[in-house]
Amino acid sequence: MLNIYGSPLSSPTNKVRYVANFLGINAEFHNVNLGAGEQRSPEYLKINPFAKVPAIEDEGFTLAESNAIIRYMANKCNSTLYPTNLKERAIVDEWIDYASQHIAIPLAKIMFNTYFYKLSKTELDTRSLEDGKNFINKNLPNVEQQLTKNTYIAGKTLTLADFTLLASLDVCELCQVDLTNYPQISKWRKQLMTEQFYSNCHESYTSMFNKVLASFK
């Protein structure tokens, strides 16, 4: 049994859950209540000393950082999601990094300074918010161009890079990032969101977020 620790509000957590679902891994999800500070509890710090989500525990082996986790799961299952060919794997890694650094981080800045700053009782950082908007508008065209050449982000087949990008883009509607100007991204995303690995996690990130937010009130 693989234990996944995280929050449904966390896109990196959902990335791990998507991959686990796709691979058919026998996994149990454990919700870490970030608002209550459970990520800093002594029990959780034994699993992830970085005090962040997600993390996994697999028969006594613990691992943090979502990209490391999805690579571990794919390797464990000998999955083509993470190819063994050196150059093919390098391209997958390239797009995992691009999605993580140039898509996920700008969207996280927007998301935090639109919603999460209130929940964490911190101040709005307008500079960070504007940076996020500027960077996402700058970087999405590169993704669009890549998907005009390939069915999936790293080539002709589904890879870990697609799950990384998909989870990163989950917050777009809440962040009011309009993807209609990116038809290839929209088509690719819509198709993946109909897959069982996604629906087994949630119908959509937006609907899940609104339900969780309502429970706080």
C-alpha cells in the first residue's frame, strides 16, 4: 500500500494523485490539514521534514517533492510515462521542469494572492500577483506552440510531463487565466480531464475548491 499525504487544494498533490490513479497503484490518500498546521506536526515531519505537501510512504520508504514522487512511481511500475530512452527521457524532464518553473509557479503566485493569502492570514503581495500574471502570459504561448506540433507535451505519447502541466493548469479558472486564446492547450486539457485518472480525483479543481472553501465558512 502506497500512502499519499497532501491536500486536495495543492496542485502538486493532485499531480501525484493523477499519476497514481493512471498507473493503477494501490494507494491511500491522507489529507494534511494545512490550515491547522498539520504539515508541521511531529508525526508528519517524520514523513516529510520539509513540512510541505505532498509526500509518500511506501513500505517504510518516504519521499517528498512531487516531481521526484511521480518519477519514482513511474519507475517502480516500469511505465512508459517516463521513458527509458536517454533522449526521450530528457525531453520529458525538460517539459516537467518547464511546467513546474514557468507555468506552475506564476499560477501559484496568482492563486496565493487571490485566495490563499486570506486563508493564511497574510498580506496581499501585489508585486507577486502582477509578476504571476505577466509570466503566465509570457510562458503559455510556448506550451501552445509545442502542442501544435505534438499530441502530447513531450511528443506522441502521454508522459509525466502532461500530468505536471495538467495539474499546474487546474487553477486557471479560479485565477481568471483565459485559455480560449490557446486552442491546442484547451483541446489537450479538455481531453485529459475526461479521463478516469482525473475524475477519480475530482470533477474539476474549481468545483472541489469551492466546496472546500464553503466548509471554512
